[in-house]
Amino acid sequence: MRLAVAGVVALLGVAAGGVVSGVLAQSASPAPGPAAAPPNPEWAYPANPPVAEFDATVEHTLPGSSRKYTQAQVENDFTPPDWFPEDHPPMPVVVATGRAPAVKACSKCHVTNGAGHPESSDIAGMSEAYIIRQMTDFKEGRRKGARAGSMFPIAKAVSDEELREAARYYAALPRVAWTRVVETDTVPKTELRVGGMRFPVANGGTEPIGNRIIELPEAPERAHLRDSRMGFVANVPVGSVKRGEALVKGEGGLTPACATCHGQDLKGIGEVPYLTGRSPMYVFRQLNDIKIGTRAGPSAELMQPVVAKLSQDDMLAISAYLATLPR
């Protein structure tokens, strides 16, 4: 429209010696563009710190496990730990060790139980079709959010058979209790370590939570070893759970009720994923990525009108409430 008006002004202005009506001149002034989206909040999009050298001599143990791993083995993309093999069915090679150099072991980030960490994704019990579709979206560039970069080379390099094996493995896993939600005004001061996982700063004191979700390991020393039996505490602002419940139920008119597509219990229907008991930081990130367009594809397009009117605070509240629901 602005270019069209500018063209009319140019034609009339030159032909009439530059005399243009006040209305037309006003119309020719730059029209305000759409409001810029707020920047991605740092708490939801943790940046990976520089890769460090990890000790390859000291072997670590965990209570209840007979296995031992050095920190170098724990952090190696092709030798992630399997502390409790009795907790899960046999893992396919692509899940257990991957295939060097590009196909990292799935269990490195999603863990042997599929629950993942806040910087990755909870995929235990997802349908095979959903997992395969998301990997296809990564491969074809439809999922390209700020935390999605590590998936691109894996999705491009993994074979169809490896993908089916991984999807079948994770789809068959039961969902374990993994995220505990706490409403609070203050949280420990934190720092990011390898992989973008957040840990409390030793003797760092506390700080206001503000409008953030801060997820921390239940047992930091065990999370550092990627323990598959210890989950996370999701600290959320006071009042966010109640507000999120109202939004999830469609109250207030900002968004339709989530149950419309995700089922009355919000545990998914077919390829529509479950929403309950997930990392609220991860859920927020997906809602935000869909809203700003960095997560695309057919399923994301269905969600775009759902998130169109939601602010970041709204999405935080929705994510906090969903995390309180039974898995």
C-alpha cells in the first residue's frame, strides 16, 4: 500500500508542480510496521558454554549402579552413560552409541529413559509417527529455533532405519516422574554448564525469579553425570500455575482450550503430542518458536493461530501449569 501511494504522489506531484492534497501527503508518510517480536528470553534459550576438556582418569559411580564412567565418557557424544540398563529395554545402536561422526547417540541428550533435560526434549511415549515427523522437519529446515541447531546434522545424517529404530524405542518407554514444579519469588543464582544445562552457583546466594522459569536438577552432582533416575525442579513465578490453568482451559479468549486437540487429559491423540508433566522451559520454547515462525511445518501451522495473541508471560504461565499435571 505504501509503495502504491508513493507512486500516485510521484505522478501527481510532478505533473502538478509538486502540489499534493494534504490527505494524500499524509497517506504517503511511512506507515508503522508490525510490532517487533520481543527477543528470545535467555532463560528459555540457554547458550552452550565453550567446550572444556573433561577428566578421563577418575571413574564416577552412582548409588544403585554397578557401572563406572569418567566425565570424559559421560560427555562424549558416542559413549553416553547407561547407569541403569535394567530400567529400560535393550537400546538400538543409534540410541546407545550413535554412529560417528555425525549421528550422535540419542541417549546423550534425551537420556536412556527418554525424559531428557530442560535443554533437550521429553520424547518417552511419543508416537513413532510424531518422532519421525519431527526429525523430518529438522532435516528439511522447518524446525530452526535457537536451540535446534544440534539436531540439523543428526537429522541429515541418520538413516531411515536408524530413525525408525530410535522412534520405536522411545515410543515404547513409559513416562517416569521427572519434573517437580515450585512457585517461588526467589531462586538460586545459576550458571550454564556443558550442553546448556543450568546449575546453582556454589555459595552464590539467591536472586528474584522475575518473569522466568528456572529449572534445576534435583541432585546437581548426579545430573552432571546424566543420571536417568533423578529429575528436575522447575521454579516458576508465584501465581503462574493458576493463571496458566485458566489459559489452558480457554478462559479469557486469548487462546482456545488445549483439550480441543490434545485430548481431555492433555496426553495427546495420535500424532498430536502430550502436554502433561513436560519441562516448562521446553514447552515455552516451542510455543515461542511457533509464534515467531522458527518452528514451521503443517503441525506448527495449526498452532500459529493458537499462540497468536499470547504474550511471553502467557506462554510462561501455560507451560508452568502443564508441568504440574500427571505424566
